[in-house]
Amino acid sequence: MSTAIAGVVRELLVRYLDAWAPVALHGARGATFAQGWSGAVDVDAAEAALRVFAEFSDRLRGRRLAMLLIAPDPADAARRLDAVQAELGTPAELSVHAVAGDPDDRLAVALKAAGATGAPLLAHLEDPGPRAIATAATARPAEVLLVSGTGQPPDPPFPLATRVELVDNGSARLVTFGTTAGKSLEAFKNALWAVDEYAGVRYRDPRDPEGHLLDISLNPHPGPLRRELLAHLRTGGACTVTDLRRFTLTDTVYRSADAVRVLTALLQSGAVTRDPERGRLSGDVVIAPSR
């Protein structure tokens, strides 16, 4: 993984943890964040995650937040995080546990030892095996952030999932996010497009047959979404705005709000029609391709 792509992954993780942590801790007595690597540990990513959690120390009274590091050799990373905890003065409720071994073999054991059963779980796994993904999915509720090669993408057993390729000078890594909650998927998409632009790194929608590269921006180029929405309408027929927002969220790299922006432009160009013809573009408005 290139340095620039690794930087994007770390910032995406940090931004999503900012959204995940307060929600996970709000309605539960505890939560677990598991990071797993089949090879070398990304110590910077582990430290970045710990620093995010330290910002929520005031929400840990009466709750626990366990952070698991699972890798063939996590010792150096564990020592660094111990130093960070000492520096920040984190409470005892925020614990870090290092487990040596491949996450595919050790994740289930690590979760059980941490008392993660029945508590929210977010698993960030690099090049995960199928057993690790399946294990993570057994938590209630569970979410996964997977980073892998683009050749054989993991298939997380979640009702809601999205994928995006990070491309840097021809090299690429695939990021897959899986969840059971639409709000979490929306939060991940918001984090995805809020990442600071890194030189040379762009996004690519794995489902885009033309493979267009997209600059990282709060207002991403609408071209690929325009084509995907038109193709969806021509294949499946008329849809409500709500249906098209959901399709955008679950089947493209875009946010649901981007669908409204693109639909407005499509209506202005005459590429699609709406029923009723006038009024606010609310969720029950029906959009159809122009004949």
C-alpha cells in the first residue's frame, strides 16, 4: 500500500471513528474496536484510533471501550500505545489488548476474552480472511471496515455495504464498509468525501464500467452518478426519489444527498421527467427516464 493511500485510509478511519464512538457508547455499557493485520501493524493507524477514543473519555463513566490489536507481532505497537495512554492519561475504562496471531485465527478468541459479546463492534481489518469477517459479523451490532487488494474483494455478510477503490499512480486498494444501519452507511459516506485531498490519490467506483477516477472533494464530480442513475432508471423503470437516494447510498460511492443534486440537473436537461411535474423534489416524487 502506497504511503498516500495509507494516509487516506487512516484519515477515513479517524473521521468515521469520530461518528461511531459516541453512538456506540450512548446506548451500551461497552463497545469494542478491533484492528487486525495479516502482516505488519500500521502503528500510526492504531495510535490515531486511540487518540480519537481519548477525546471521548468523559463518556466512559460506567462504560468500557476495549481496543484490540491482532497481528502476527503486535508487541511494538502495544508498547507505543501504552506510551500514548500514559501521555494522555486515559481512564481505565479505555483498555488496549494486543493479541499475537493471524486475525483469521485469533479474532474470535480476542473478542471473547475482551467480553465483547452483546456490545457494539467495529472491526478494521487489513487483508482479512473469510473467518475474521464472519466472526466480526456475529456481533450485535457490528460494522466492518476492510482494506484489501482489488482482485478478490471480500464479501461482508451485512445487509448494507459499499466499496470504493483508492487509486494512486496505478496502484489501488479496495475499501469495503459493511453495516446493518443506514445511518452508519451515511456517516461513512460523509467521512469518505470529507477526507483531505492527498496528492495523487483518487476514488474509483468498482461498479462503474468505465472506471472513471474521482478527485476527493466535498462536491464530487457528478458524471459517474448521472450515468448510474440513468442506467438504473432505464433498467428498472420509474422510481421515487427515496428509492433513488437509497440506490445511490448502497450501490454507488456517492452519498444519498448527491442523488438530489444530480436528479435536479437531469430534470433541467430533460433527461428524466417527474410526477408531479411541479413542487419540491420530495421523496415521493416519481422519476422516469425521458422517452
